[in-house]
Amino acid sequence: GRKAIVRPIANTDMRDVAATFRQGDFSYRIPAAQGRYRVKLTFVEPDQDIGARVFDVAANGRSVLSSYDIHARAGGVLTAVSESFDVTSENGSIILQFSPTKGQALVSAIEIVPQG
């Protein structure tokens, strides 16, 4: 399920979006017409130290983030950080897989925008 952060979050003008998150070992299958898309993932580490939460993200089976540590990348807890990448829709969908290597994977927001 989704959880929420009640304290202020730095580095975002979309506090309410960044405040909610899903964690664990999970995936999303997002319906998308054939074509190229820009995917933007937003992360906020609620409380874990550097190295306590490390995970991989794959899009349609292709690695897009490897050994990702939100706290290390954002420079602290309760600070939003975003990562973007391009992906091509396959078989009418985009599959995003979040796989933990230490602790639980986490994502706060997913934005998908058609390219071209």
C-alpha cells in the first residue's frame, strides 16, 4: 500500500505528490500506445540512512537505475530527487519493476509523457 510523509519535503513544488510513496518489491504495468515516452520517477527517503535502502529499477526489462540509494542521491532524508529516462511502449504497456537489493524499494511519483 501507499504511505505518506507528514513533515515538509525539500526540493519539490509538488509536496503532496512527493509525500506519498509505495515501498517493497513491486511493479507497475502502465497502459501506453506504441511509441516513445519520457518517464520521470520522483523519490523521497522518509527515514533511512545512506546504504539502508538500495534498489534497482527496470523499464520493460531494461535496467534504468542500478543500486539506487535515494538518501545518497538526494543528499538527505525528506528531500525530493527525480530521475528521467526514455522508454518505448511494448505490447501496449510500459512495465516498471522496482527490485530491492537492501531494504525496500520506494517510489513517490511516476510521470509518463509521450515523446514526439
